[in-house]
Amino acid sequence: MKQDTKEAEKIKELLKEAQDHPLMKQIIAEKEAAILATRTEAAKKIESAKKEREEVIPKLQADLEAKEAKYKSAKEVLDGAGGEFQKARAALSGESYQFDIAIRQHEAVLYETADPRIDKAITFFRDRFEGLRVKDINAQQRTGETNLYAETKEIFTYSNVAAIKNALACCRAAIDELEQMKLTPDMNAERIEALQKGIPDADELTKYTGGKPLPGSRDFNPLHLLKSDDQLSWEIGKIAEKFKKVMRR
């Protein structure tokens, strides 16, 4: 135990002698000088930043205040314009609604007092439309000249599909026109008669030209480019669907 105490005292004496050594004093002095230089530089930068802030911040504050005043002024104008806009929109909506109500009321009078011959004509065209919708398609084929170079024979197809489509479109347009006729004070009997007489002939055949390969020639059939009967029937069905939508309005 005494030995440990002696060694500790010896170490303490050695450290004291080392601190009193000129080289150690020089190292400590240099370290303190470096710390002082760092602190002095930091203090200078703080003073420089404070001085620059005193110059910059007031200018930015003044600019902010000026823009804030301008913003408040513009906001007041905008708020006022927004209120006027809402009033104008409400006035437009209200007046438009009133006009629509008045127009519908007057239209109701015209519909209720329309000449019964108009409804009779509409029924005529609706019945004709339904009859055309289920009308059989008439398709005929005839052969023409033989092209030996192309190894094909002309095929002429005659069909009433186009005529049916034209007649359906005519009936649909006539119904639309007759519905509008209810909104006119006078009934145009001549126009109704013209519409009824103007339905195209649904039996009129349209000629389509194609060809088929001769026996033993290359297997190519241009008739494949023509619409099939199923496709044509489907198109007529779509026309009928559009008509029903119009009738439900």
C-alpha cells in the first residue's frame, strides 16, 4: 500500500516537472493562441452579420409591408368583384330558369292543342318504321363475265338493304319533324302529305359487284369484302334501337 502511494507521488512530481518544462509551456501557449484566434474570428463574423442584418432586414420589412398593403387593397377589390360576380350569376340563373319555365308552359299549350292529324301522321311513320325493321332482306346473285387472266367470274349481288336503311332514316327524320311541327301555330297538311309520299321504296335493289375464283384457281373470294346478311340485319337492329331512344324522349 505504501509502495503504491510512493509511486503515485512520484508520477505527480514528474507531471509537474513536465508542465514546467519550456517545451510544454510553448505547446500550451500555442494551443491557447489558436483557440483565441478561432473565438476572435467567430466574434468578428457575429458583428459583421449583425451589421449586415441591420442593413438588409429593414429593407425587406419595408418591401413586405408595401406588398401586404397592395395585397389587402387588391383583395378588397377582388372580394367586391367576387360578390358582384355571384350576384350576376344568380341573376342569370334565375332569369334563365324563369324563361325556361315560361317557354315550357307555352310549349305545353302548343302540344295540347296541336292538330290531331300530326299525331296521326306520327303513328303512321312509327308503324311504317316497325314494319321496315322486321322486313325481310331480299338478296339475289347473278353471274357475269369470266376473267381468265384473274381466274375469276363476276358476281352481281342485288339487295334491298340500302333501301331499307334509307326508308328507316326517312321515317325517323319525319317523326322528328312532325314533333317540331306541333310547336308551330299552323299545321302544314301539304308538308305531312309530302313526308308520307317521300318514303323511299324499301324494295329497291342496289347492285354490288364482286367476283369468285374459277374452279381450280387460287382460293380467293372478293365477296368476303361485302357485308354478310347477319351484319346487315344487325345494322338495321341498331337503327331501330336509336329510334326507340328518340321515341322515349
